[in-house]
Amino acid sequence: QSVLTQPPSVSAAPGQRVTISCSGSTSNIGNNYVSWYQQLPGTAPRLLIHEDNKRPSGIPDRFSGSKSGTSATLGITGLQTGDEADYYCVTWDSSLSAGLFGGGTKLTVL
Amino acid sequence: EVQLVESGGDLVQPGGSLRLSCAASGFTFSRYWMTWVRQAPGKGLEWVANMIHDGSLINYAESVKGRFTISRDNAKNSLYLQMNSLRAEDTALYYCARVSFEDEGMDVWGKGTTVTVSS
């Protein structure tokens, strides 16, 4: 059971928009930045969003991040079949003095 | 080219030890926090440990505290993970990652090295 809670799976049709939530607490999301990672099958994770809502260079603006209180959200618009992957939120936990991954969300593009 | 290459993964018996290495190239290694992350077969990602650029600050996940030791040699552009008292639940693909942004924003990852703990 992860300290950061993500839905196990989400799905949407090509071209549609999907959101993935990540719920935590004041010791982690509430007071620290959140980053988001995409992991395609058989590959290493890739950074999509850092510091809540910033995209690294090379990440398309179809990907966006937001945060409110102790929850964060990854948004993906204009879904493509190539977006099918596992998505993870990450943050720091100030009480544990440790990094935290969410349990991961499998995105299916129908 | 900015790159991280892990090595040292192997099959080891329960209770045994292993040392993983992560070779960095293409960037100034000594300026970055570095992190180890693992992924058990068919499972999600798990944060393991991190270390500040000069080695003066280290953090561990509760699951590995007292058994694993992270270290680095900036002269050799290398990060290490010494793993002792290994358990079956330590079986995983181990990644090293460069931390470029606040609170574990990891922008460069290696391909990982596999550790299997089994008798």
C-alpha cells in the first residue's frame, strides 16, 4: 500500500483527454513538489513533469501537471496509442525523510 | 551524451551481499544529487536511497535502512549501492537516476541492473 494513492488504471479513446490523480498528505504532497514519470513497457521511466507543473525540454505540451492541497494531477490531452504506459507520481516526504512513488496508473488508449 | 550505466546485478542467495555501480558520463557528476530506484518484477517503482552531490547527506527508504549503503566517488563519476543481508523481496531491477529538480525530479535514468535473491 503506497503512501501516495493513484488509481490503478484509467482509459480513454484516442484524441481524448485523461487525468491521473495522486493523493497524499501534508508531509509529502502538501509541502513538497510533485513530479510525474511515464514508463513505457520494458523501458526506464521518463520525466514528464517536475516541480508540480513544469515540463522538461522535449516533453510535449499535451502533458500538464497541477496541484491543490495534498493532491496532484497529471493531465494528458490529444491521447495517442503511444501514450499507453504506466504513470507514476513522486514527491519527497518530510516526515520520513525519503522519496515516495505512487503505486502507478496504467493508461489504456482504447 | 548524458548517460548513466548500471552494473553489478547478479543472482545471490538470501543473506548475501552485492555491490551495484552506476557510471555517469556527459555531465558534471559532482554537481548532482543521485538516487537509486528499484522495480520488482511486475510491480511499481520504489524509491531506495539518495545522496547529495558531495556525499554529506544521505537518505534511505525504511525497507532498506541498515542493510543498504549508498556512496559515490566523484573523481570516478560513479555512484554505488552496497546491499547486505539480501532478502527475496529485494529482487528487482535497480535504476540509478540523476536528480535535477527539487524533491526527486529525476531527469536522467540508466537502463537498470537486475538483482535476483534466491536459493
